Amino acid sequence: MSVPKIYNNYSNFATLFCKKGAYIMKKTISILLCAVLVISVAAGLSGCSGKTEMTDENITAAVETAQSALKEFDTDELSKYVDSKTLGIIIPFAEKKEAFRTLGKAMFENLSMEIVSIDAEKGTVTLSVINKDLSLEASAFAYDLKYNYSTAQLLTLLDNDDFINENLGTLIEKIGQAKMQENPTEITLTVKQGKKNLMLVFDDESENAVSGGALGSITSAFGV
């Protein structure tokens, strides 16, 4: 007895549907597995990115890079390796106006930072630093501005290139004539994780030390 044609068609359709369904299921599982793998790898990379081990070698590298960035007043490197309240204010101006960057280079070009000791477990580094003695020059400059201009006027004049170039040029000239400090100063810095490297954290005392007294004199004059 022959099977009715309609049954044969239904049987063929069912077989084809099952095969197609199995193919789709396998394809779906493969896609899901790939997605899980991609997400896992991405998460792993995200967790590792920017993580630098707190070792003597890496801390030493951070100190060397920070010193070079200060001497060249490389604002990109300073933003990555130096955490300093006062420099954090100066850096945006140095990125916009060359006179501020030139001042930064003049202030730090004679800076020397030698490592005295490293405590990787505590995340600290002690440095012996010496620079030109810039406290008197910076203090005289700051008090002269404060005497002749109000804070509101100074904020307005920050956009005046002639004013900036003339006044910072005078300070840069005085920095060039300053003498080196007789004795180095020891400072202890906290080392912290940056986005992709270790950073040195400068408090008021340590940023004043590396600047030869300049930053402390300026902030003191304006009561910052």
C-alpha cells in the first residue's frame, strides 16, 4: 500500500525542519560562545590596563620620568606622572601659552632629584632634591603683582599676551641669574597608581622643595 502523497510531503517537511532547526541551534550556540569569550577577554584586559606593580624598579622609573618631565616642563608627561595641586593649576596655562611653559622650564631646568630610599610596600620614595634658590625672586614677583593689581584684574590679564610675556619674561630673567642652593632637601613622596603608570604625589612642602622655593613663595603671597 502506497503512502499518500500528502503524508510524504509532510514527512519531508518535518525532516527538513528538524535539520534546519538543529543547524540554527548549533549556530546560535557558537555565536553565544564567541560572545562570552570576547566579553571575558575584554574584561580581563580592562582589569589589567593601567595597572603597574609597586616595585623598586617601577618607582625608580616614575621618578626618572617625573624629573625629566619637570625639567622640560612636558605637560603631557607631567599630567601622567606628577600629582601636584599648584602644578595642576599651571599646566593648563602652559598648554595654551608658551610663556608659562618657558617659565616652567626655567624653574626646573636645574632640578636634581636623587633617590635616597624606596619603600614599595608602603608606596613611598624619599628623594634628595636641589635646585636654584628661587624663593626671593618668586616672592618679589608675586608681591609686586599683588601690590599693583587686584585679583580680578589679574584674572582678566591672563588673556593678555603682552602682559603675560612682559611679566613672565622678567621673572624668567631673574631665575636665570639665581644661584644654586647650597644644600639639598630630603622629601618623601607618596607613590600612587595612575591610569597606566605610577604617579608621584607632591604636597605643598615637596612641590616647594623641587621648585627651589618658588611655588611656596607665590602661593604664600596670594594666600593660596
